[in-house]
Amino acid sequence: MYCSSKKEAELAIWEFVETEKPDFSVTVFLPALIFGPPIQALPDVKHLNFSVNVVYNFFNGTFDEVPNTHAAGLFPSYVDVRDLATAHVRSLTYPGAANKRLLIGGAALTSSLIVKTLQGLAEKGELAGLKGRLPKDTGKDVGLSAARVGAKEGNEILGMTFRSAEETFGDLARKILELEKKEGK
């Protein structure tokens, strides 16, 4: 449903631009899978959105072993939601973005990357609440080739730099742990 509605919305905006010739420009983004800390108020972990829940599944007992990236519901490329927000704001003032369809992000992503990132932060004491909760990495992602998302044009036009996996997944996990604590878990 999401992919279909995104496609239809994009077709509609380009048709509008073609027929109405507005005095403003349009920039359409095609981001990689979007991750990052949720900013909306959430009553409990049952109300996590798709991408946040994907990460939560790595430490809520869903997996004993790190699953294959595709089995975990992941696309092997991601962008931090805050970086995508920056891209949206920049598109308003960067002339090179006018009337373009831009791919944004493109950092490689695997299930193992998320788990190793969270494990590293837990071992440093930055995410102590994850100790003993992460699945065992059995190497199911070994040999998985990372997606090569052709986001170079969009990233360059907007002068993008991106947050590290530690910042993206660490901040996301912190929000989930705060929510669990609020729930008394």
C-alpha cells in the first residue's frame, strides 16, 4: 500500500507541475528505509511504527539469533529521519533541487549491523538496558551484498552528511528503553 500510494502521489505532483506550471518548484524524495528516534508521544511499545518496531524486535525477545536482513523486514539501505528532515529543509533553498526526484541516504544496512552497533553501545555502557537482550549473531548476513542505492546526486546537490549508525540506532534504542521504563518493563 505504501509503495503504491507514494507512486500515485508522485505521479500526481508531476502532472500538476506539467499542467499548471506553478511559480514554485517541487522536489520529490525517495529515501532509503527511514530509522531514528520517534518524536511523537507514544503510550507504549505496542504503538511503535514499522521501522522502530523492526529495531525493537532485535531486543524484545523476537529473535534468538540475528535473522537474515530480508527476513527481519529490512531493506539493505537506510537514512536517519533527522537527516531526511534536513534534506527536506535544504530542498527549499538549494536551487539544484528544484523540480527533481532525489534519492537520499544510502548507508548500507544489515540485521548484523544493527545488532553489532547496539551491542557495542551496550558494552560501552551507553545502552546498559540492552545487555543480555540482543540476539546471537550466527553470520546469516555474511555474504549479503549491501544495496548500492544511487543516492549520490541527491546527497551532493543538498550537501548532505549523515549520522553514524551508532547515533541513529543508539538514539532510537534509547527512546524505546525510555518507553519500556515508563511502562515498568
